[in-house]
Amino acid sequence: MFSRAWGIGRSLAMYHGIPGRHRNMVRFYSEFLGPGDIGFDIGAHVGSRVRAWRKLSAKVIAVEPQPDCLKVLRLFFGRDDAVTIVPGAVGARPGTAHLALSSATPTVSSMSSSWMETVGEDRSFARVRWDRSIEVEVVTLDDLIAKHGEPAFCKIDVEGFEIEVLSGLSTPLRALSFEYLPFAHDATVAVLDVVERLGPYRYNYSPIETMRFASERWLDRADLMRLLHRFRPLGRSGDVYARLEGASG
């Protein structure tokens, strides 16, 4: 119980307690979302993106499988009619799946055993323990779109489960993002393959929680890979952003 309370408290301090972060996040996401737009937050955690997107007057579909994080989301946004909290996960097909929980570090709870093996070899994960497992409901992105409408932006932060999430999508989205970890570089390449098959996208990269793009222009796949190779030796994670060609911000 102590480790669970510590983990959630740490997440709240990290994502809601740093001065200026919320303001920077609102500015950053204004390129993708505006009043009345729909945003999908896949892996909403403790709701930092939900909070920023609501500041932009967007409607938010917040998907989160972790029970402790769901309690926080319901406390913060349960009375907001423009926020729909979906308890569960997103995958390639509807059903159920097992989620490995890390009580002390809930940001790295995952549904991908191969991802956990990969990151477990990195020194920064030396103290991470996945100490329990639960079964969660799984829906697809196509399911969410059919029920809630097409999003103007979709954030995917699912700790190695990105390919499964995108495999449940049959049409390209206007814009999306997914996490990049330097020590799981090959996994990012595989995710890019899936995104490329969905439609003609341009890309950019934002180092972890900086809320700034690393490139002044949007890049093709080859240029993005060159950019990531510059960051890879630094060990700095971040998020890849993909915008459908012809889509306006």
C-alpha cells in the first residue's frame, strides 16, 4: 500500500506540481487542438494532458487501465461533461488482457512483456519492479472513434504496446504522438512502419516533457530517423509527433 501511495504521489508531483509545465503544455498542444475538437488520451495516467486539453476547450476521451490512476482522473475530471473516462486499455482487438503494474513507478506499468524485458536491461530501470498484474478490458481505436467521433489528436503512451494500439486503427488520424525510448530504438522503427502504412505523415520530435519541437520544420521519415540518431546517444526519451500531410494545425 505504501509503494502505491508513493507512486501516485510522485506522479502527481511530476505531472501537476512543476511550475510552468501546465502553461507550456497548453501552448504546445494548441497546435493540434482547439475549442470543440476531440482529443484521445491513450494512457491518460494522472491527467496532465487532459487538464491542458480542457484549457483549450477540447473534448477529451481519457483511456486509462490503472485503478489508482482512474481514481485520480475521476477525482479531477469526473464532473466535467467534456471529459469521458474510459477504464481499460486500447489494443489490436477487443477483449481482455493482462496489465503488469509497477506500484512504485506507475508510469511504466505495461501490457508488453517484450518491452519490459528490453527496458529492464537499461540502468535507469534497475530499480523498477512489476509487482502485480490485473486483467483489463481492451477496446480498439476504431471502437473509440465509432463511439466518440474522430479525434483531431491522439496521444499514445502505452509503454511498448503502441503497435497493438495502432493495429486497431483502420483509417489515418489527423495527428498523433507516441513515446520514443533510445534503448528501445528498434521498437520505434516498427511503430513508424505501422504509421507509414496508415497514411502520408510528416514528423517531429519533442524531448521528454520539454513541450518544444526539436526541429523547426516537419520531417519525412528519413529526416526523423536522422534526428533521433542524434538524440539516441544522449539517452533522452521523448515523443514522436506525426501529422497527416495537408492537415492544418
